[in-house]
Amino acid sequence: MKCGLEIHVQLETDSKLFCDCRTNYQDAPANTNICHVCLNQPGAKPFPTNEKALEGALKIALMLDCKIADDVTYFMRKHYNYPDLSSGYQRTSVPIGYEGDLNGVRIREVHMEEDPGQYKPDLGIVDFNRSGIPLIEIVTEPDMKSPEEARAFLRELIRVLEYSGNARGEGTMRADVNISLEGGKRVEIKNINSIKGAYKALKFEMIRQKNLIKRGVEITQETRAFLEAQMITVSMRLKEGAEDYRYIPDPDLPPMMAEEEQVEGIRENMPEPPHIKVKRFMEQYGLAEEPAKVLTSELELADTFEKVVKDVDPQFAALWMRDELKRVLYYNKLSFAESQITSKQIVELLQMVQKKELTTKAGQRVIENMPHNSKSPKEIAEEMGLIGIVNEDDVLKAAQQAIEENPEAVSDYHEGKSAALNFLVGQVMRLTRGKAEPGRTVEILKEIL
């Protein structure tokens, strides 16, 4: 199997690509964020290209390790007829970046487009609020050999786009998937709007084509649609070539050129791409690949980790931030940035655990109360009565009490049921208000039992 992708994602701007209309199309009533330009009314001329969109496209191309075109960049008219395209053509630029790479998948090109409107055939209406919103299209070479590789690539690409701060992420993603088997003709599956959808479409199409080949049926070059509700692809039309779109340079838009100074300024100020950051975290902090990926899942989380390790051992910090902090964020359905937890709070909590001012269990309870909480971990722990670690005599008394009060758990333990010991540890923690060290508690319970 050979697979290549064409990924369209909206750029994060306040106004559209060629006019001043707002881009909050999902929040506005239908056909209100429109003007004569984005409706392509007769005589309407586009404004100069949105500078923020251009800078965003350049930044993303650089983060994908692309070379930046050093000659003139201009927009073309790509002609096709569809209800959501009032002009009968879509403006799309020649490549801004080319010959990039993301984890071994070659990036053929990065260019800009304007989004069409939204055709809703079930309602019989077209909403042009989206018409003219700036898009970036990322075209890969056919370097992916399985649906799993394509899924992994898309996940990494979304992380790059989120790091850039200039794209709206998976929520606006539309991917065209190109697949061919055993050197056969290429089939394109259009407008898949999620990573899961791309994976499922590829799985189905791979099986469909294999079955046709087994029966001696030739694979035809065509465009297919993915019906997500049924998880199948269906034929739409024979595949078009570039000549079918009748590309011509747009006479209403001036050519552009990226100045070397502008490109270098973007390069110097852009964040380190996440796939590069993972490798650096592994080398610099001695982390395994899995925790390095978790800690770089958000730019803000990665930046905070690097602040924390100035005062805390990297391995210890990684363990807590990967496991306990991410557990709390996941449970509360928060990103790290949304949690409002600071590096100072994390450092204080981890140092309290290291100094044995808090048990591991108590630290877990404190971190659960840190999101949207301006109080320090010490203040939280004091309010909850968690400061301090009980001495061994008190742990011994609590263990004996737990054993006496739970004869069934004792019997289960002697019958080889390991969950019984965990239950008794929990009882000791309850009796000591979480101030007993879990490791030593287990040892004491085993000795008594």
C-alpha cells in the first residue's frame, strides 16, 4: 500500500483572506459574515492578501522543515462548479514551501487557499459565512505504507499545527486520502474531517481494493467519498487531472515574495516543533520516548516542564507530570493551559513530596485540587490536613486495626487474592488520613499477615 495525503486546515485569523469579514463562521447566524468580496459579486475586487495568514503559512511551512519559495508567489484560479462556490473558481496559491519532512514523511508542498461556503443539501441552503476563510493545504508524498502510519502522521501534524498557534487544528481539518495497492492506479477519497475517519477510510479502501485484485478486476483511477456513518467509501466520479480545473493566474491579486529577513524573523521566533522537542527531551533529560511525547503534547506543558526541571530532578518531575498531572487534566477535561496551574506550584508540590512533608498519596490529593486554584500546594495541603508523615508506630497501629476490622480481606489475602492487600492499604491510608508511606505500609501489612 502507498498512501499520500492532502490536508486542508483553516488558519487562525480574525478576518478572511481577501476581505475584512469576520471568521467566526460557526458562531454567527447563516450568511451574516459576508460582503460583496467574499460573495464574489460582479465588479467586486479582493483586498490585498491577509498578512497574518501569509505569516502563518510561512511559519507552518518552516516548522515542517520546508524550503521557502524564493521566487514570486501568486494566486491561481481553480475552476469548478459547485453551489458553495459563487465565483465558479477557488483561489489557490502556488507553493509557499516545498521539500519538507515530518518524521520521515516527505512534504511535497505547502500552499494557501480560500475556503468555499458550506452547502447543506439536506436543508437546501448555502451558508457563505465560511467563504473566503484562509486555508493552508499540506501535500505529502505517498510515503505511508499502512492506515496506522497515516494515522500517526496526522496526529503528529495536528501537534505541529497546534504548536504554531496559527491553525485551528483538527476541528477544521479536511483531508483527501490518496491510496494505491500493488502499483495499481490511484484512488482519492475526498473530504474526510477527522483522524479517525482517515484511518477508517483507508482500512475500508485497502480491503475493497484487495478483494477486487483477487477477483482480477482492474482498479480504476477515481474519486470516492467516505460515508462516515457507514464507514465505507462510494464512487463519486472519475479522477480529474489538473487540466480539468483550468488553472489561470488570478489577475486581481498582485504577486508576492517572501523577503529573506521576514523568513528568518519567523524562523527565530517560532516554537520548536514538537517532533524535534521529543528528541531533545530524550537526549537532554534522559526520558524515554513515551513520556517525552506526553510532556510535549501541549506547548505550554512542555515549556512548564522545562521550568520545573531547573529546581526538580527531571525523572521525578516527568513521572509526576506525565502520570498524576495528566490524570487530573484528563479527568477534568482540561488542557494544561486551561488548568491555570503554574510551574511554581508544581515545583513546590514536588519538593514537598521529596522532602517527605507529604506522602505520595497526599501529593496526589493535593494535585487534584490545583486546577483553577491560586493557592499554593502547601496551603491546599494544610487546609486538607495532609501535612506531615506519620511515624512507623502509628502506621503499625493503623495496620493492626485495619486487619482486625476486615477479616474477609485477610482471608482473601491468604487465599492469594492480591486485591485484598490493596484494600487493606487503602484502609490504613484512611486511618492515617493519607499520611502513611504506601511502600512501607505494604511491608508492615505483609509482616503482620
